[in-house]
Amino acid sequence: MPTPPPLARIALARIALRLCIVAFLVTGIGFWYAYAAYRDASLANMERNISLRLERENQLFRLAEDNLLLLRDRYVKALAAPPPSDLDARFAARFERKPDGTIRHLLPGHDTHLLAGGYVSRNVPVTAAVKHRLLVQQDMATQYGLAWEPRFVNTYIASLDGVFATFLPDTDWAAVAPPEIEKVIRDYPWVRVATPEADPKRRPAWTAVYLDEVAKKAGAAEYYYITCTVPIDEGGRFAHYAGLDLSLHDIIAHNEDAVVPGAWNLIFTSKGQLIAHPGLTEAILAHDGDFQLLRDGDDTLRRIWRLVGGLPAGSAVIYDQAGGQYLGYGFLPHTGWYFVTVLPEKAVTGVAWQVAQVLLALGGCSLGLELALFRMVLRRQVEKPLGTLVAASGRLAGGDWSARLPPQRSLELDKVAQAFNAMAEALSLRDGIIRNHASEQEALVEERTAELRAVFDSGPVPMLRILGERIADANKASEQMFGHGLGELTSLSLADLLPRAPGTGQPDAALLETLRLDGVRRLETPMRRADGSTFWGLVSTAHVDRHRPGLGYVLLCEDISDRLAKEEESFHKATHDALTGLPNRLLLEDHLAQALASAARNQSLVGLLFIDLDRFKAVNDRKGHEAGDAVLRECARRLRACLRVSDVVARWGGDEFVVLLVALQERNQAMEAASRVIRALREAFVWDDGEASIGASVGIAIAPAHGGTPEGLIRSADMAMYRAKMAGGGRWVVSDGWREDVRGGCD
């Protein structure tokens, strides 16, 4: 048993516990206050930030749209102006026909940082109008591209017939464009959004993220773009377009700038296409910019889309309860883009927990100082006097009755010392009385032990004392019953006195466990003698002391083999016919009840044959009772021989027999059995001094059709037998409910 702590330590621990509870309560309150304050400040900051972000992004998109509208107006006016007089010379100074048949800018000396690249498809006739158009496109793409380069990575002006100029610094896009670009140009994203069908208002329109294969082929560092395109109609039809490109890399870098600590930003379109995400840039690129939130996103992204997608224009902060996070969103309707800031609630609780840790640390320091001062007081005022009392009590507990306490300074402790000294005096007197009484009890125990030993040794009932698995002691009656000498019994285990299980050769483990139980009364079990023979024993067990199982238990065994044999003989006489040895009607009814219950469970049939010997009375009257008995015994033998081992043949009384057919699968099996019975009993019966032919009439009843109870089934079979008898005998009749149907006769 562990030693309990000192009283001073217990008092100190209780005080420390109360102070800790106070400290934790203060920390909890501080944590909640810090959490609420930081959460409100973060949400306000996030709402303000999303509004500023929406305004900032709106300015960028508006700037692109306004610039393209200005560029469209200037481009239309420039095309309408007459071409310069030196058109051919200027065109030849800038462009040349390539081997693939296209017109492209001169490569030697072409600086993409200062001059836009130009291109004419090989299928376009190079007329003066085409030359004039390409020069205008190149001049305007260069002029506006240089001015807009800090904000937009590419500025281009193009025609649907395959004439264009593009200002893309560090990349010569026009130099690697396919030779017949007009055949595929309508499939490009920046052209699809500018068609009259997609843009009936003929305003600037924005694409989603797309991969520019030409820019990738040209070796551009960035080839994932988002483009703002403005259509330019000529003569009432869609003929030209101009555009500005934003780099996906710049959008992602801009998106990662989260003002609220612990938050992160993402951008997606109103159609569910992810534009920017700090952790999914590679995934966006792997999908060629077509990363769909519902199709490719995880549970968090799909939940954000369902909460934010479809919300009206403007900005707000909502709470995602399932994800444990705050969502600040802003929507630009003219681009169809959602700008979302995600603030996990853990980020808020993390800051609050840091504040709580500071409060907890300060409380812990204060608690330690208070406990140190309190321990100093307890040590001097309580622990030292109590130590003296404990030492004196230990001496007293060890039998030193001379232990005494000196007078104490405090009134309470001095009263304790006086009571202790008085108790020590009283214990010293009682110790002497107890010692004298103990000596008398020891002598009495020795006398009673000798008497019990004599009773054990001379008792008529075999007794064994079992200790663990071994026989620790045995009386003389045990030697006679088991055929072992005393020395042999005490060298054996209880398992050696039990019979071996068939196949394993080992004693029954369940029986051994039962015998170990306390209070086994009159358990009938086989036992084993020294010569290997077995007998039935009536066993009882009892522990020497149930509170001290180490002392073992006593086993008493009585040989009841003769009694069981007589009981078995009496049971057989009560349930079997004395003349034929067959089961009587009592045992038959028991078997029939069990067979009906089993058939109901297994969905099988039970058949019952009621047999009456046709001419037996004449044999009995003419030949005498001895001949009649011989015929009955032979009938019993023939019936057992012609039926299955599982079938039950019983003598009902007089010259009547009943056969129980179990586990039938069809009715014909009962009829076949009845036919075998008739054939077996119509053969002549021969005994020592006579011979006779009798035959039999059989009534057949089948459960459950002809009765569901033993009484009903027997009654149906009996009535069917009566019909067979009335029909002349030597045949079988099947019962059909309460009426009989003669379906078979002599075989």
C-alpha cells in the first residue's frame, strides 16, 4: 500500500489547486476576450481589405477596358486616313516574305522591347491596303505597348484574315506564328469572346485563363494569360480586334498579398473556373488554366464555391461554419470574377492563445512565489511538530510501549501529545493481557487440529485435499476406491483420476475447471482407477477457506455406479416393451413430439405407419400364446430390418405396431416404407413346432398434412389403418386429413 503524503503537502496541494483554478479562469477569460477582440478586428480589417482590393482590381480592369476603347478609336481613324506616299519603301524596310510564304518583320536588328512584331498570312494578297493596315497595327501596338508595358505584358492589334502586330517584350510571337493563322484564329479565346454572338454590345470582354501555345513555342517565360479583347467592326461586320494580356504569374503574385495575418486569397470566375490560388498554381497550369472548382477542387474549394458563387456584386464577409473559416468576397460583374480572402478561425484562436499563454505565465510566476512563502510557514508551524508525532507513533506501532511525546508549544498540539501519551499507557497494559490469551488459543487450536486429522483419516467417505493441481492429502477410503497407495495418491494430480477424452487422450479441461469452483454439490462424473477402469462418482468440493484460496479445497467422492445401473435398467423397463424390446407407446410419443418440432424447423416431413397384423388372433388362439409371442418377436425383428436406422419401430399394444419415419423429403418415401413392411410381414413365420402366414394392414399419416400434433397424427394413421383392414387387409391406405383415401394395396 503506498505511503500517503504528509499533511503539510496535502494542505499546500489544495491551496495550489485553488490558486491554479483561479489562474486558469483568468486565463480563460483573457483568452475569450483576446479572441473576440482579435476576431472583430480581423473581420473589420478583412472587410476593409476586400473592399480596397476590389476597388484596386476594378481600376486595373477598367484601365484595360478604357485603354482598348481609346486604341480602337485611334486605330479606326488611322485606317481611314490615306496611306503615306512612301508606303512601299516603309513596308520593305520593316517586313520581308519568308520561305513559308508569310510576311513577317525583319529579324536582324529587330528589338522586341522597342518594336512590335508584324505578320501577314501566306493566304492574304499583299495589297497596298494590307501594307497600310500592317504598318498602322505595328506603329500603334508599339506606341501603346511601350506605354502600357508596366501593367500589361502584351499589346496586340489583329485582323481576322491573318494580319496582326503584337508587342510582347522578350518574346517574338509574330516570328513563330503558324503560316495560315486565319484558319484557326476564331478558336482562340481572345477571339471567341469578341464575336458578335459572345459580345453583342461590342464592348471589351475578358477571357478565362488559357495557354498561349505560340508564346510557349516562342520561348516566353510566361505563356498563361488572361486577355481583355475589344472587337473592331468594319462595314458592319467583325473584322479586327485589339487586346491586352495579363500574366497569370502576375495575378497569382498579386493574389498572394494577404493583408490579414493567417489569411490567403483566391480568385475564380462566376462559372466556377479557378484563376489564382497560393497552393494550386501547378494544378491550374496542369489543367491548362481550366481548373473547375466543382470538378477538380477539394471539399474546401467546392464549399467556398457553393457559399460565394452566385452572390451579388459588392463585397461582404460571411462565416463558413462547416470549414471553420471566414470568407471575405468581392465580385466584379463586368469581368465575372470573385476575389475571396479566406481567414481560418484557427488563425484567430492562435493569436488569442498567445495572449492567454502570456497571462498563464504571469499567473504561474505569481503562484510559485505564493506557494514558496506558504510552504515556509507550514514547515515551521505544522510539518516539524507533526514529524515528531509520526516518529513516536511509529515506535508505538512497532511495539515500543515506552514511546512518549514531549510538551508542545501550541495548545492544540499539546492536547494531542497528552492524548497520545495516555493511549500509549493503555496499550501497554492491554498488550500483556493479549499475550496471555494468545497462548491459551494456540493450545486449543493444536488440540482441534489433531481431532480433525483423526476424523479425516478414519472417515468412510473418500476425501482428497487438492492444492493447486496436485493431491496434497488423502484418507484410507480414497486408497480403497481409486486403487492407489497413500504415497502414490499424493504424487498424482486431480487430472490423473479423471478419464481421458476420446481422440485427445487428455482429461476434460471444462470438468477440471468445474471442480475448482467453490461449493460444487453432488456432481455426477466418471472417475478413473489405478488399473485404468472407470466408475461413476458423486463428487462434492469445498474450499478450506474461501478467503484464502491458497489453502486449496477438499474433494469428496462416492461410487454410484451400481445405483446408476439400476436406474438405467428401471428406465429401460418403463419405456420399452418387455416381449419385443421395442420402445413402448410412451417413448414413441416422446420421439414423435421431437420429430415434429425438428420437421417444423427444417421444413421436412414426418411419416407415421400404424400397423395391425391381419390374422394374428387365429395364430394366438390355435397355436397358443407361446407361438403368438414368437410371431410378435419375429415381427419386431423384420420391421427393424426393413426400415432405416433412423426410423423408430414401437409396439403400440397387442398385435399393433407403430413406425415413426423422420426427415422425409416427399410423401412417396412413406408409401415405399409401408410397401416394404407389407412384404416383410406377409412371408411365412416359422418356429420350433409350427408355421403361419398372417400379413398386415398399414395406415399412413404424414405431417403436417394429416396432423400437426402427436395425438392428431396417430389418430389419422389409426383411421387409415382401419380403412385398410376393412378393404381386406394386406395393403396400405394414406390418410387425407379426416378422411382416408385407399391409394395402394397389396404389392
